[in-house]
Amino acid sequence: MSLVLERPKTGITSRIFNRIEEIPREIWESVYPDVLESYGFFKSLDESAFEQFAFHYLLVYEGD
């Protein structure tokens, strides 16, 4: 589930996700193609269910 924040006058939309699996891998990798903290890295952290950590993922985009 994600939280959607829209700014109609600017055309900018923000979405906050609780799990990386809610974001298509292709979108993540188009922004972060070759980084150490990859999609798989954050997916592993989400799956580990550490009680000490809570990750959230923010996407900001213009248009559809």
C-alpha cells in the first residue's frame, strides 16, 4: 500500500511505499542502475523484518 500526494498545479505526484516490492524493479533500476544498495539489497532488508529498522521508499514524478 502506498500514500499518494498530488500537486495538480505543478503536475508532480509523490508516492511513499512501505516495501520495495511495491515499486516495479524496472523503475528502480532506471534511476539507480549500478549502485551497491540495489533493488535486491533493499528487498533482502524488507524480507529480513528487522525490528530495529523501518524502510520507506519515496517516488516523485512529473506527469503520468
